[in-house]
Amino acid sequence: MGDYRDYNEDVQRIKHAILLSQYETGRVANSNQLALYYGIGGYVSANTRSGKWGTGALASISNQLQKELPGLRGFSERNLKYMRTFFEEWQPIFGATGKASNSAVAIAELPLGGSSTGAIEIRQLQLPKLPDFPLEEFLTVGFTSHCQILTSAKDLDERLFYIKRAAHEHYRVEDLKHSIRNDDYHHQGQIPNNFLETMPSTARALRAIEAFKDEYFLDYINVEELGVRDAADIDERVVEQAIVNNVKNFIMTFGRGFSFIGNAYHLDAFGEDQFIDLLFFNRDLNCLVAVELKRGKFKPAYLGQLSGYLSVLDEFERKPHEAPSMGIVLCKNMNEAFVNLVIRNYNSPMGVATYTTSEDVPKDVREALPDIDDLKALLEGEDG
């Protein structure tokens, strides 16, 4: 007779062990790759910046590497330049020589040039000189993403922000580009709100502040595709439908941990029908998040409407283990000082943010962009 007991718990334990092992294997492999690229970048930098290598050296080196190591990937002339940039930009943090015995990535040095005196060595990453440097996140992010961050962000704090974001959110390169293009660094934690006054825990309030931005760029909302003649004709329903059609993009724009519950979400309290434009659940904050869309400038009445929705959500929708619901007004523009004044009079946690669409790009800029068919023809011609 076979054993028919439920093995689900055993399967889950084994599955967890497999996934953890795969993660650790990938993390170590990525760490070693970054260490190697950093070392090679330092070697390339020393030879090219000193003039020891002439024009065309990197192309020749790349070609010879391909011949001697068939199937080798990632060592094109362009990538060798990226490795040089990777080294030169992070050298002030990691250092250029020596290796730390307690560093997770301080693997063996690789001497080049045989035993000749003064041979330059490829040296590995050391422990960073900054005590609060996010080394674990740094080593988790792939080299291509590092290159994207280095070329797009020049300030150290901004670079560290995107490194942490890419690591914590498990960003693909395209996700990272989207975050940088939306300038998340400068918009994070700036939303006008009453979270500190309405949430019992300061730590929770600060997490909520960091969860939202003060402005969202909804670049996938295209007026022509929605059948609207003029940007001035866009109303809340048009924006709402565009968000629903692109909910994955919206959640990526909105931030970490959001799950979409529904749009025009029906509430029935004591026979009064109400409809929330967009309803989400945030796993990190463990609460429902109601989003109200407004086509124009912020008005105090929007907070009253949203406050009513939150009261009904908490009374009829919220689960016993969930935190009180939160609300966000998403409007076209606002007077931030005015919002901060009036929002203090409400007891429910709420914030106000603005949004822009591709139609908000100045007309002369849009007209200067090449026609999509001309652009396709140009690209096809370059490929031929």
C-alpha cells in the first residue's frame, strides 16, 4: 500500500532550500563577476590613461580574447570601456590596491606580464571605505545595471539609492531605466501627507512616506490611442481606464509591494453607493490604499471625499489583521504649502501627489521628435 499522507509541508521545505541555494549561487557568481570586472577595469584604466596602450588597443584585445576563448561573452570593446568606468567611478570607495582578507569578494590577485619586474596586477574589490556602504545590495546588482546607474546618476547618494532599489525590487535593466527616467530619487519621500500625525507608529509613518512619491509620470497614457482629441479633454475616467489597461506599469511606477484590487470599486454603506477610482493593497504597509484621480488642481473637498471612503473601507472591508486604510489623491497640480495646511485637519492617513502624462511634454518638443515610421526606416537602414 502506498503512503497517501499530505507531503505539502515537506515539499515546501525542500523547495525553500532549493530556491535559497539557487539565490546564494547566483549572488556569489555575481559578486565574483563584479570583482573580476573591477580588477580588469583597473588594469585597462592604468594602461589606457597612461598612454601605454594606443588607439585600437581595446578592440584588438577584445578580438584576441574571443579567438583564444571561443564563446566568451561580455568582453567586447565597449564592455571593456564599461569595466574601466566601473573601476574609475568606484575606486574612491573600494580602493585601487591590496585586498582585504575578510572581504567576500577579495579573491586571488591575477598577475599579468609573467614575472617581469613592475608587472601591473588585476586586483579585486575590497571592503568599501564607507562604514555604511550597502555592500550586500551592491554585490547583488548585475554589471549591466551598474553601468546604467553610473551613466545616469553622478551623485553618490543617488547611485546608492538606485543600487538599493534595484536590489530590493529585483529590477530588470528595463525596470531600472524606468525608475531612473521617472527620477524616483528626487521624488521619493516628498509627498505632502499627514502620516506622522495619524499613524500610531513613527516607524510605520516613515515607511509610508517612503512608499509614495510626490509626482508620478504616467508616460503610457497616450491621448491619441484613447480616442481623445485634445489633452484638455482628458478627465478622470480616461486616466483611470488607461491605468487599468496598464496596471503593471502603474504598479511599477507607484512603488514596491502594491497589488491591484480593482477600479471603480463599489462600496455600499447604509444604502449609500460609493465608488473608489482605484483600490490597491500594499503588502509592506499591510493595508488597503485608495487612490482618487482628479483632472485638475487640488481642492480641499477631495480630502473630505477620500476620508469618507477610508471610513467605509475600515468599517466594512478591512480584515482584522490589517492596518487602517490609507488614501492618496492623485491630481494634475497642487500648491504644496496649502495641501500641508489643510490635510492636518483629517484623522485618516492621506497624502496628495501629482501626475503628468506624455501629453504634458511641450508641443514644440513633441513636434521635434521624429515620426515613428521615419525612425523605424532609419533604424532598418542602419541594420542593413
